[in-house]
Amino acid sequence: MDHSADAQRTDLMTITRFVLNEQSKHPESRGDFTILLNHIVLGCKFVCSSVNKAGLAKLIGLAGETNIQGEEQKKLDVLSNEVFIKALVSSGRTCILVSEEDEDAIIVEPSKRGKLYCVVFDPLDGSSNIDCGVSIGTIFGIYTLADVHEPTIKDVLRPGKKMVAAGYCMYGSSCTLVLSTGAGVNGFTLDPSLGEFILTHPGIKIPNKGKIYSVNEGNAKHWDGPTTAYVEKCKFPEDGSSPKSLRYIGSMVADVHRTLLYGGIFLYPGDKKNPNGKLRVLYEVFPMSFLVEQAGGQSFTGKERALDLIPTKLHERSPVFLGSYDDVEEIKALYAAEAKEE
């Protein structure tokens, strides 16, 4: 065993060390956010382990193994929801939680309630893809209360620009947690041998223009004019440039992660069947838009900046176009032109 090599690894920038460093920049901080984030990280580790076990069990089943021991597994999305609710409540720093899995908001009981933080989250986005090995993930956003009061759903029905932090954890060939606390975007990868998230993608900056567009073209016949025109430009550019490549996984975390790193645009428009699209504002559109803007990109609903949208209900949906600044500018121009014609 090379002990000298192991010793060098103690200088790694873990997510805990990173957040503590950020906390030290704010002398007034009491460490509440650090404690909350540590509980979110613990939840991500637990779900990552559960996803890996579920994938292995599926592979064993496909290989013909029929004598798998143990209790019947809970559905992963239900399990993930329970994990994050327990992790967030046990932090003692949250007062209201909104989950994709629960119709109503969870008001934390007074004995376990924190005074500051509201957390909105999708505990396992893209869970229908688990059996085919596609990357799935957890998405979260964090608000703070303006003052101490009895929490209500109004505390989370606020524009995304009021969030103080957002992130996602992607479970795939590696487990990657991408986080922004309002001062840029950083990515951390779970080292299984250490059980720690290590800073692997510092200061993520999305390219100003990308070569990839990401959209479900199976819905093309239902799109509006600007979306149809934009995708046509991607495939048949009139300026002589090369066409963009289509890359669509169907797991928002995976598609947005690729867009953040490589540039381009992710589109989930409204259409004739679903005028408001399918993505939920609070725990999908807002956190991802927050991250993309912090990385230098843009996010647009077809009518306004995504983070300016004011939701009126917990599970409200919205179209979204997010990614490289210049690419989003192009589709904004198409919507502006349509509005002028009307």
C-alpha cells in the first residue's frame, strides 16, 4: 500500500470543506446553511447507494437469478422522497418542504422546525429511466424566509430569482453534485472509496454558444411557430454554418448537465397538448434556471425570464428554454417577432 499517495489525498477539496470556506467569507453566518447542505449531501449519498443497488438487482434478474433474498424494495422514487424529507427535517433548519411526490407542502412541526429555510425538491427526477441505466437525479432549490413567522405556502410561491441556492445530484456512471449558492457553479463527484464529494468541476461556465440542441422532436407536430422555426434553424442553418447536433436523453438532470458542460440549448416547450409544458416550476424549472444563469447562460419561458415567473400553485408547470446565452437569445428573438405580428 502506498501510504504517501494516500496521505496526499487528504488535501482534496471536499464539498464540506468548500462550503465551510464559503461560510468563512460571511462573519455573520451561524452555520445554518452548512448544516442544511450537509443533510442534503447525506440524502444524495443514500439515494445514490439505493439507485446502484436497484440497478444491480435488475441486472441479476435479467441474468436469470430468481432467488434474490430480502424484503420487497420500495419504489425508488417513494424511497428517495422519504430519505430527503427525513434528512431535511432532521437538519433542524427547515420550516417548509415542497416535494414533487407530495400534493401538499410539508410544514415542519414546531419542535423540529428551523427559522430560515424552505426547500423545494424533486427527489428522483427521471426515475422511469432506472431500468435502462440512464442517468437520473435529485433536483433542489432553497429559499429563505424574510423574517420569522408561521410558514405558509406563500413562502415558496415566489420567483426563482429569490432562491439563495440550487443544485442537482446526478446518479449515473458517476455520482455528481452540481451546486450554486449564488456565486457561480461548482461540480463535485462522489469518491466511493472516501465516501466524500470531491470538487472536480470548479467554476463551471457554459459556452456562449453551443453545437447541441436538446428537445423531444416526437412532439414537433404540436409545437408553436417560434419553437418550430428555431429547431428548423438548428437543422438547416441559413448562414452556412454547420447544423447543430440533436442530443436528447429524456432525463432533465442528464440533459441539463450536458448542456452546462458543453453548451447549446435545452428546450421543453409548451404545445397544443400541454400549453404549459410538463416541467414543474418550483423544483425543476427554477433550480435549473438558477444554475444556468449562474454559469453565464439564460433561461426563458417563451414570455419572460424564467426566474422572474411568479408561481401561483405548488405544482405549476411552465415551458422552458435554457442554455448558452447566444442560443437562448435566438429563440427569444423568434418569440418577440411573433408577439409583434400579433
